[in-house]
Amino acid sequence: MKNLFITAMCICLMTLAGCNKASADSQINEKAKAELAERYPDAVNVKWTSKNGYDVAKFNRVATRSANAGYDFSVWFNRSGQWCMTESEISYNELPEAVKTAFQASEYADWKVDDIDKLERNGMETFYVIEVETRSGNIEKEADLYYSEEGALIKTVVDIDSDYDYEDYLPTDIQSELEKFIGQKYPGAAIIDTEYDDGEIEVEIVHERRGKDVYFSKDHNWLRTEWDVRKNELPAAVLTQISTSYPSWKIDDAEYVETPSGDWFKIELEKGDSEVKIKITAAGVIL
């Protein structure tokens, strides 16, 4: 009798689990399902989930299925059933030539390529993320390299969560006045992403083959723009001042900062376990 009761309970639980799954599927917008079928008619193993107001379809495609057991595609739809973004895993050979050339010339060229994602978005720029890794003794390092289609390195993110789903890069409506400002100050810039954090609006752009971060106040006033620079791009006056004021220190990181009141370089120096950050103008004046 006890075994019969347990068996009956298992059957009930399995039935309820099936009903919950069917119920979840039934809540998916029919327009989203139709859009998915039109965009990816060869999709197989489709699994629908919901996240923060979006319907997400994860699936494989017969012709491009990867060797791993995961899903090759994640497609995001809003509650109106409108397509927003597609994340897909691609091979290195599928990267644009400009991206491959930029990667091969980067400091990460000798790292192992672990995975490559392509992000296509409604009304916004497509970009690529090359996930690389390397090992030095018992220490393993990982980095995600974000590239535009033209091969511009947008940014580098170190040791990111392996389960990251790029939700932060879903298309957003940027206020027209911010878009107008960016278009005037940085002609030809492509807007990659917009974030709101600590009372500021951060707009990621690609301008002149560089990834740049443009910051605005909540009142839409331009605050500053920052982007990474290489050591060999630093003016001679800056290098001379650093070698004089900080002998035996090494440059670990450098950024250029534009503001309404003036521009400067923001440089991180290191010596052993010590670090120091300085602000210095192109003329070599430490602020």
C-alpha cells in the first residue's frame, strides 16, 4: 500500500510538472512564436522561457548546430511579440575579416578562443564577443572581447560570469537630444548600448574605430567621454613626466577623458603590489 501511494504521488507530480510547462508555453505571445518560425524555420529543440518582461526562445538549427550540448541561439521578443535581439554562437571563420584582423593584432591573439557570440539587435549595431582564456601556472584568466563589425574593440571584460545572457544589450530607446548630441560631437558614431547607473546615463558608442563611453547627467547634460588608449599613443610629454615623477613605476592602464572644462589622461601606475592613479594633461601637467 505504501509503495502504491508513493507511485501515485509521483504520477501526480509528473502530471503537474507537465501542466506547468504547458501553461508557461501557452503564455508566450503568439506573434513571437510566428516571428520565430518565420525567421528560423529550421529551428529545433525550441525551449521558451520568460525573463523580465521578455519571451526568450532558445534553440538549435539543424545546419549550424554546435558540437556542445547547449543551445546555439537565444532570441528575445518583447511582450508585443516584436523581435528584439538574437544571440548566436558562431565559429571563428564566420567572423567578419575586420574582426579577425583586429583580434590577431591584439594582445590576446595567443590566448585560446573558447567561444564566439554574435549579437544582432533591432535598430542597433551588431557586435561580436570573442571569449578567450589562458593559463599561467595554476592561474586561469578569462576575458570577453567586444568588437564592432568594422573591427573596433568596444571594450574588454575580464572574468565575466559564464551564464551571462547579454540582457543588458537589449535595444533601448535613447532620448533624441542625447542621440543628437552624440551625432554632432562624434559624427558617424554608432550607439551600442545605454545604461542608467548612479544618477548618470552611460552611452556606449563606436567612433573612429574606438569604443567610447559617453556620460550624461539625469538632466541630459554631457558630463564626460572616456576611452582606452595604448601606451604608444601617449604623448611624449606625458611619458617624460611619468618617468620623472614616478621612476620605476609601470603604466598598467590609460584612458583619455574629455569634459566640458578640459581634457586629460587618467593613468594607473603600478610598482610591485602598489598602485597609484594620476590625472595628467597632454602637455605633461599632473592635475
